[in-house]
Amino acid sequence: MIDGLTTQAKYYKPLVYEFFRKEWRGARPSYGDFVVEIVMEHVGEPPWMDLDNLAKALLDAIKGYLFHDDAQVARLLVERREGERERITIRAFPRQASGGPG
């Protein structure tokens, strides 16, 4: 979870670095497909911010920690909604292989 809203990757990179340094010790980026869900919460009127630019900035910030390249993101959900404060929540996890007929 990140407080504040901007599309500037340079804002998120130090925050993401600190999170992974403290909470994700010893973990290495993985290969394979990932699902990434990003929720941007705002107060009042929605900000003039393109969600695709926000997603790109955040994917650039987490690249190298969870996965090697953002090309590994097979499913991306980016949502804007009103909240109690301005913040961004990111959820990322490996995509499960579909068990359907091949």
C-alpha cells in the first residue's frame, strides 16, 4: 500500500525498494506469468491521471523484485475508486495455469 498519487515512477521506486528491503528479504524475482491488481483510491473528484501511466510507473517500480520483466504480467487490473484517503494498493501473484481443455 502506498500513500499519495502520482504517475512518476521515481516517486514509487524508493518506496517499493524500502518495502522489499524490509519485508521481502532474500526473495528473488520469479519467471512465469503474473497477475497484478492495482487499486487507486482518491478523495473527492477523481484526479486527472491516466490509469495506464500509473500502472506503467508501478510495474517499473516492482520489476526486479517480484518478476524479471513486466512482460511477464499476463493479467493486469487497474481500478480507480473513491476512498477514505489517497492511496494505491498493489497485489501481485503468480498466475495459475488453466486446467481447461487444451
